[in-house]
Amino acid sequence: MAQTTISINGNQYDLKVTFKFLSAFGIVKNDFENNIETMGNIVMGIVGGDPYALVKALSAMSGKDEETVQSDIENADDLDQAFESVENLLVTSPLTKTTVSKIIKPIKDTFDNMDKKMEEAMADKSLPASSNTPA
């Protein structure tokens, strides 16, 4: 079983991917299509930096209640390690790695493309207004 331990706001989180984790997100037996969509939403939330996805994932992976996790996250100075640890567990856990390996690249590519478009849009804002409007 893939597992790791992290600290958030001074509190230790022992994280592991279990069937309990999967069911906390609604991943159930014999529902492949919905399970893939659900796993995609989990991965998208973690890769995209969604704090609500992080709370739910940390709660499900650690067994701590969501209210406690949310409080730790709200008071944390940095969440990069938490997001990275959850992502790494999803990629390496025997329960999730096959599915996640198929969906993580397109999700990361989508976020990379969004970042590039934002950078281009910000660069265009530095041009005079007349050159930034349609002809």
C-alpha cells in the first residue's frame, strides 16, 4: 500500500489510498464510466490547486474529519507539499495508478495551456488599447 506522512499547520497526517478513500469520493464497484469521471475530478482538483479537493482528499486519506482538515489548511502557510503528496499517492497507489496514469497527462496539459493563454493575455494587456481590439 502506498502511503506517506505530511505535516500541515503542525499536525501530522498519515495518508494512504484505501477503498474507504475511494468510496468517500463515490468510486464504487461496477461503475467504470462514473468512476473514471470521478477520478478525473479528483485529479483535476489536486493538480489545479483546489483547496476543497485537498480537504476532501486529505480527510479521506487520513481518516480525519473534514472540519479539522479545513481548519489546518486555512491556517497553513504553504500547501504545496500537501498537494504534491496527494498527487504522488494517486499516481503510485496500486488502487489508483492505472486510472490516474491515463488521465493525469491530459489534465496537466490542459492546465499548462491555460497558464500559457493567461500569460499571453497579460502580455497583450501591455500593448496600447488600439492594438488589443478586434479590427
